Amino acid sequence: MDKKKRLKKIKSLEKQKERHKDKIESYEGRNYALLEYWEKEIERFEEDISEEKEKL
């Protein structure tokens, strides 16, 4: 994968991470499993971002 594609992927992952953070902040429901799911997703996004940055 070339540098341009990696940067695009990092940007996309960061965007998804922010969306999940927004969901957590605004969540008023009772299903706490969703909160846990979003938190795990954020962790995965951060790991993927780190991996892609290392490959640059």
C-alpha cells in the first residue's frame, strides 16, 4: 500500500473513532452493551491507526 492510501486510511479510522466517541457522549439509552462495543471499537481503531503510522 502506498503512502497516500495509508494516510487516507488513517484519516478514515480517525473519523470513525470520533464518531464513536460522539455516540458515547450523547448516548442516553439503557443498553450498556452498546457503550462497551463502541469503546472496544475505539481501541481497535487506535491500534489500527498506530499500525498504519508505523508502516509509513
